Amino acid sequence: MQPGDPPAAPRDGAPALPAFSSPPGVSTPSPSGDPVTPDRSAKTILSATDIARVVDRIAHQILEKTSGAADTILLGVPTRGVPLAHRLAERIHTFEGVAVPVGALDVTLYRDDLRLRGARALGRTELPPGGIDGRRVILIDDVLFSGRTVRAALDALGDLGRPSVVQLAVLVDRGHRELPIRADYVGKNIPTALAEKVRVALTETDGADEVRLLGGTR
């Protein structure tokens, strides 16, 4: 038998040889001959329980810094900022019995990378009754990175009215700012390498709650 020939069929009456399998801990070669190694580059940094705890903490901070969320509106930045805004409003109501208006602010047409990324689907902008003039607006987003999405949100907000105060709440701040922008409420600061990616999953949009760090080496 030459290397690469298929194994010979067993003679009549001879027991069949068991199929080869790699010992535990040893990568099994792929059909190309390269070892297949499990992807260990993804790391869970917030579980569903962690996310619930973080949302509760941000809700408490909003209540403390806004005198009980008086005259306050939560505007979520699609996609995942919108369900986060609704969760925060629900927790604020649970803690203090205050009904905080919630809306959505699409920033697609205000992004400075539109010509670089091509066409995008437009999200929805929904303002609570009474608008935003003279009220405290808290922008809600899942990840704060370069700051460019927040800048786009501020531009979009300026076309809709004149709030008395604009604040920012994010689930994760991963650093690497390109603009002088900071969040007023941060769920978790996560030091990251520029090549790494932070992926937020929420039950409302992804079927489960989780934040994972992908790529890079640590």
C-alpha cells in the first residue's frame, strides 16, 4: 500500500479495524492536512447576569444625577441602543415609579463615513410626545469606541430641537477615542486592542444577552 491509498477492506472473517481518532487535546487534521484548532480568540466579558446588573447600576446613577429622572428623555441609538433605553426606563420605573419617556434616534444620514461604507438601511427616529426642547436628553448606545457615532447623534439631535442638557450612557466603553467625547454613565470600561472587536448581543435583537471580545491576542 502506498501513502495516500485507501485502507484495504478486511478479509473475510477478519475484524474491522476501528477508525482513527486523535487523542484528547490533540488537533484533528483537516482534509487539507492542516490541524483544526478550536477558536479561542472570543472571550465573554459580560454574561446575561452581568448585563442585568450593569443596567440596574446605570438606572440608579441616572436617578441620582438627574434628581429622580425629572424632565428626562432616553433616546436609544439603533440598533441595540433602543432596547437598552427601554430596559433602563423599565428599571427606573421599578426603582422609583417614574415613567421616563423613551425614543429612538437614527444617525445614519449624519455619519461621516457614508461615502466610505456605501448605502445603508435607514433606521427609525421616534421622539416622545412633547419633543426634546428644554428637556434633558440621555443618548443610549451599546458601545462607545471612536466617538463618531455619538457625534452623528448630536448632529441629528440638533436638527430635531434644543435640549437643555445632553448626556450619554453606554453599556461598554472600549476606549480608542478619535473625538473629544466621553460618556456620563458607563456600564463597564474594557481595555481593548485596536484590532479587537466588541460584540454586544441582546435578547431583543439577537436572542440572548452577552458581550464578547473578539480577535487579537492577549
